[in-house]
Amino acid sequence: MSEVLNAVASRFESGATLTHESAKAALDAGLQRIAAGANGVDCAPLAQFDSSALAVLLAWERAAQARGIKFEIVNLPAGLASLAQAYGVDTLLSARH
């Protein structure tokens, strides 16, 4: 049971908006969390996004992989999952809806 709680505790939330305007700040904040040991992101709050969100998610995954961390994306919005599929990057995301 504590493993489940620890896994959830080491995730951070994406925030409600992840667009071109907020991508750099979101990227930097997520990279700091990953450097501190986070192993995933919860996208449940994410309501407004564009293709920049995909770039940020992929960068977070690469950063985690470089540290030997299996990064998990949970609660990816269906619209963002569709966008990832349209761009052909859906297989690169370790996302659960």
C-alpha cells in the first residue's frame, strides 16, 4: 500500500493551462520536479492546451529517462491524446487516460 501512496506522492500536477504562452515556465517547473525525484505528472487539471503541451510532456519524459526514471503521464485529456495521435507521437508518451 505504501508503494502506491509513494508513487502518487511523487507525481506533480500539470496545471490547468499548457499552451505556447505557458510552455517554457511549465517545462522549467516540471524539470525541477523531475530533478527532485518526481516520476510522473497528473494531467487531470489540464483543460486548455495546444501542441506545445506535447513538446513539454515529451521533454519531461526524456529528462526522466536520462535520470533512469520511468516517467508516467496519467489522466491525459482525450483531446490531447488525439492530438498526439494526429502528430504521430502517441507511442512516445507513457500516458494513461
